Amino acid sequence: SKNNLEKAGIDFYGGDGYGVGDDAMKIKQIGGLDIVFIGLNDTFYPLQADKIANLIKEAEKDVDFTIVNIHWGEEYKFLESNKRQQKLAHEMIDAGADAIIGHHPHVAQEMEVYKNKPIFYSLGNFIFDQYFSLETQMGLAVGLVLSESGAQSVYVFPLQSVQSQVRLMSGDSLNSFFVQFIGNSHLGDNKFTNFNLKL
């Protein structure tokens, strides 16, 4: 897979499934900002919190922002992360991460704002052939707006999949999903306006 991605000119990063691997991070310059993307997997083999923290602290020395993507959590727990996810998320932000975007449960989970940093516990499915429930056919896309001053703005885009064809949610489905998503999330005093959250 790595060879094919390199031949196609596609950047990649991610953990090896059993720890923090050599390809766990990728530094990219985007819009004049140096951003490190860190990919981790906490499903097959529990990650050691100190190794994650050390990786983030080391990366933080040379970049403006750190974004962690992590494979974790329990499958099909709709809008409900578990204690391990929450503990790891807080530890990663304490170590210097600026945003955490989770996946693996096949359903969307809640969001949290911790120390003014966004945590998305699971975005749910994007394109996937799981048609057995409404929840496995709903998900989120996330947009992050970053600036040199450190200010962040978060956009969420609720998605609906029909036979693996993805589109933006609309109408009653959108309203129902977003009310549940906000109701289960831990946003502190922060409030969404038109699917945008300024931090």
C-alpha cells in the first residue's frame, strides 16, 4: 500500500496497529502553517499514553498545529464515546494536540471541547456498505480553520449515505441528527451557529 501511494504521489501517515509506528506522523505546510498530522490505532493493541504524549510533544517543537486522527472506541455506540477514548483525548490535548478526529465505531459519536480544543470521538461511516441501520448510514465531515494567532473555527457537515452514495443531510433528518449530536456533546459555553463553532 505504501509503495502504491508513493507512486501515485499521495501522502500517507498512520500507526502500525500495534503501537506508534515509524509512519505515525506527517508534517505538511498548508497556507503558510506547519501542521503535523498524527495517525494512531488503539483498537487491536492499547496504546501507551506516555508514548503518544512524547510523540506529540516532540512534534510540537517544529510545527504550528498538531492534528491527531485516531482509530479507537466501541463499534456501533451511537453518539456515545467510552471512558478510554475520553481519557486518551484529554491526555493528547494536555500533551499539545490542537484537534482530535476519531473513527472506527462505524457511527457518529459526540464532540467535546476540552481546553478550547475540539475532539470528535467518531465521524462515523463515509462510504461503506453497512445498510443495516440508519446510524451506520449517517456521519460527519469536519472542517478546521486555523490561523497564525492560534484561533480555530470548526465546521461540521452532517452526511447521509444511501447505498454508499454520500450527500449532505437535509430536512428533518438533518434537524433530528444535529439536535441529538449537540445534546450528547460537551461544548461548555461554546455554541454552534450555522454548523460553525468558533473557539
